[in-house]
Amino acid sequence: MEIPENCEIGTVVGTLSAKDVDVGQNLTYSSSDPSNLVVVGDKVKVTGSIDYEQMTSITFRAKATDDGHPPRAVSSILKFH
């Protein structure tokens, strides 16, 4: 994913995807990292200023969770420079 500097709040900068080996499982995506990005559905959106002079990199942890019993989850760290 690329994040354009000074892009508008609400800009979609990426789409998350994951695969579940269990047939019929639905996945939800989330992030709990305090950054200028947020997950909405499977989209990563900008929620604050993206200014390289103020922030030379962003570390963002995205998580995919299935609706199984018990639910299983996987996370990945994304770094933007």
C-alpha cells in the first residue's frame, strides 16, 4: 500500500484481505493501533494528517478474525515509510 502525503481524511489507501480454510467463515478486520489510519470493513482509511516531515513512518497492525467457535484471528504489521 502507498499512502500519498497530505491526502484527505477519509481517503481509502488500501484493502485488506485474508483467507480462511474453514468453508463458510466470515472475516472481520480491525486495528487497535493509535495512528492516522483506521479499518472500515476491509478498507484502510486515513483519519489524520499524513505529513512526512512530522511522521517519517507509520506502523499499523491489522487483524482478521473469523466467526468460528472459538474465533480465530491473525494479525499483520504494516509499515509505511
